[in-house]
Amino acid sequence: MLTENMLRMLWPQGDSKVPGLIAGIAASAPTVFPKYGLTSDLLIAHAMAQFSHECGAGTEVVENLNYSADGLMATWPSRFNAVKAAAFAHHPQQIADEVYNGRMGNAPGSDDGWNYRGRGGAQTTGRDGYESVETKTGIAVLANPDLINDPAQFLECAVADFILCGCLPFAAADDIQGVTKHLNGGFIGLDQRTVWLARWKTALSSDGAAPAHSTIWLQQALNTLGAEPPLLTDGKFGPQTSAALKDFQQAQGLPATGSVSDQTFAAIDQALTTTQRAA
């Protein structure tokens, strides 16, 4: 079962945007997970892997729509030309209403796009999404969308969205591609979600007693960060893993020892976070 210690280990900045978030998630976990049918470590690991990616391990709990003109054209090329992008750049509320209104249950000419922008562990988006979560949980998120990020409600809202998206059978089959497709609508960040899944499986299987970083996690992380040739994720710390680690350490300006250290793990975590945000 998920514990507060586990969360603090895996989400070290988890309280940075919502004070008390870690404690709130841990306190609600024993009730929320069984309520929604997440009755095994495998199911919990899949859910938490997705939430870890979607909300940046607690550091990105509200969708950031502060796009530059170039960012708008790259993200929504059919909606923004150079002139229109320049007018909307760095106006998050106007951007949200422009790109989200008229779909997902958001009314045209309203502030629904902004009011129901992505929030929470599952980045629930759109009036329809919020209404579905409210119907499923009984939590009044339509009238007060920020309740999705309330520490006491955060986990239940995220898990409810996970269930509503049809993720549970794919999690039961240990199919991260299927889970990602149903929650995300595509495969954005699949590599990072896979790394998160390995970390959560390790933490949950050891009840938090073992370090969150394992050799499999390390191999998957180095692959995500461009290990060449890609490593076999077999959990064996052999010469190829050591060589890939040396390459990473050298690129980061760290002593290229080819062995793990707290400093190296911290650098990998930071590099993964940067990669996730750029994805």
C-alpha cells in the first residue's frame, strides 16, 4: 500500500504547489484505492505512474497555458498563424478559452476553457471531464474546480478520472501503452510514464523499505535520456549499464565513475523532469 514515506521519496517537491498534498494523498489512499477497485500493488503502481507524469510529481498541478507565439503555433498549428499567435501570446486565460471552448462540453463565448483547464493528478480537462468526476465522486468540482487540487480530494479525483477513462483493465494486464492511450488520448510521455511505472513498482513491492531507484529504473532512465546503444532493462548492472552511466555523468559534469551515487541519482531525476516538461 502507498505510504507517505513512499510519496516523499518519489515526489520530493510534492508539497511545493499545494501545501499538505503528500499527507493528504497518503491519508486518503487506504479508502480511495479499494473504493475504486485498485486492490493490488500493480494497479496502484499504474495509476501513480500516470499521475506522477501528468502532474509533474506534484509540481504541475494546474495546466500551464502561458505559451509564447512560437509555442502556440507549434502546439495548435491549425488554430494560430503568426499574427493571431502574437496577439494571444502569454495571455493564458484567453488561450484557454480559444483552444478549449466549443469542445469537451465547454460553451463557446464563455470562460469554460479557462475554468476547466487541466488540474489534478490526472489533469482533468473540460466541463465534461469535471462533471464526470463530480458525478463519480460527489465532490462539487463544477462549482469549485480547484477542489480537484485539495489535498483531501486530490487522490480520489485523479483515481476517478483514471477509472472513467477506462484505464483499469489495461493496468490489470500490465499494459502501460493501453493505460496511457486511455488517460492521455495518445502516447505523449510514454517513455517517462514507463520510468515512473518501474519506480512505483519497486517502491510498492518493497513497502517503501528499499530505495525508489533500482537497476531497472536506472536502465530505463538512461534509455529515456538517450543511452546509445539502448540498454537491456534486465536489472543487471553490467558493463554496458556502467558505460552508459559514465557517459551521462560526463555530460553532466560529474565524476565519470560508472557507479551510482546520490548525486548521480539527483542529476538523473532532474534530467528526467526536464525531459518530461519538454515532451
